[in-house]
Amino acid sequence: MTDTHARLRGSMTALATPFRDGEFDESAFRKFVNWQIEQGTHALVPTGTTGESPTLSHTEHDRVVEVCVAEAAGRVPVIAGAGSNSTREAVARARHAESVGADAVLTVTPYYNKPTQEGMYAHFKAVNDAVGIPIIIYNIPGRSVVDMSVETMKRLFELKNIAGVKDATAKIDRVSLQRQALGEDFIQLSGEDATALGFNAHGGRGCISVVSNVAPRLCADLQEATLAGDYAKALTIQDRLMPLHVQMFYESNPVPAKYALSRLGLMSEEVRLPLVPATEGCRRAVDAALAHAGLI
């Protein structure tokens, strides 16, 4: 296992992308990245779903990754979101991420096209063949409609750069099934905040988190407790975080998270269409969750 592989563990924030008057707010993003690191976040994941990657232009997407890498300055790994339902585009985004110093890339299973297992294998092999940094498979059937099988994952893990999975199936048994088929060296990261504690008990080693946008210290503490085997401590933290785990998805991600970040004074709540700002009901639910966690 390489040093980079060993560092891909713990609480990894799927970073929101701040906007101001319709444009990428680079100053707010730089401050946000530094705050995340200061709060104990173990790795940063820009330009994912939470970063509103579907509505970023290619130029914006690349700039967000560049700024994240520059601000992180090697203090924590940067896993750049580099997925697309177009294999050519996924390859281009992954190559760019590698060229500016990202430590790894997160590549989603192709959405909307509904590829077969063989199509998914070919897609990820193309990305694997194009770069020389670790690739994390992002398996999220709820958004992409396709679900990568354990068998396909096992085939991909035989390739040089396929390192692990961000599993957002919310099926805890998948962690054990994947561990049995692929072994301990296959990096399994939760993509579902509410079940991240149980995920690690099955052999996971981290979470690519939405909630850690607003509660980075608590999420880092929870991950560190589970990885040290202290599940009693982790459960206490989970009890503080659980309302946030629920309310961060009261409306489409990252709408609640951006509202919460605005309440903490970290960025504007501005989102891009077709997303719209949080409703009053969402605001009340998020405020209550923030208060329960002791953040406001």
C-alpha cells in the first residue's frame, strides 16, 4: 500500500462550492478549505455532487480543483471529483486533476446512459489507463440509476490505479461482501453520513461526507473513534450528529448544507438552478439540527 493509499481514511469533506452573484467565490472557498483543515478534516473532495459539479463549467470545475490543491498545500489529500457520464470527459477531468497535483480522483458510475456492468468496466478502465494516481469508484445507484456489482469492482481492482470505492448504496452488508471479495487493501469509504459509523464496523475506513461541511470537528472525531475501535465514544458523537445527518437531506443536496454554512458565516447560501434556496421548513429543520449538535 502506498503512502497516498494509507492517507485516504477518516473524515473527508465533499466540499460545497461557494457562489456570489452567480460566480465562483474563490476567496470564500480558500477560507473554507483552510477552516476544514484546521477543524481536523482528513481529506478534501472538491467538485463532487455537493460541489454542484453538474452546473460548473469545465473552466470552473478545473479552477475549483486547482484552488483546493493550492490551499491544501499537501497538508491533507485532495480527492478531486472527476466523474462524467461521458468517458472522454471523465478522462479529461481526471488528467487535469492529476496535472495540478490532486492526490486521487473520485469517478462516479455513468449516470443517465445506464451502462451494463461491462460498460462500467470499460469506462473505469479508460480512466485508469489515462492517469497514474489512485481512482475511487463512486457507486451511487440513487443518482446514477446503475449499481456496480461486487464482481465488476473486483475486476477493476486488478487494474493498477483502482484503489477503492465511495459506497453510497446505504447497504451495510455490501461493505462485508466487498471486503470478502476484494480484501482489506481495497479502500472502502462511506458515501452516506447516517450509516458511516456502522460502515466502519464492517471494515470501512472513512466517509466522504456532506455533514462534515458544517460539523468537520465532530465528523473527524467520530471517524477517529471508530478507526480506534472506540464505538462507545463514536456513538455519543453520532447522537449529536444524527439530526444533521437527516436534515442535510431535507431538500436536495447541497441546498440544506449551503443554508447551514451561511448560518455559520462561511459562505453565501447561493445555489445554481435548477436548485433553489432552502424553504422555510428546511431552514427551521436545519437550525434545530445545528442547535442539537451545539454548532449555533
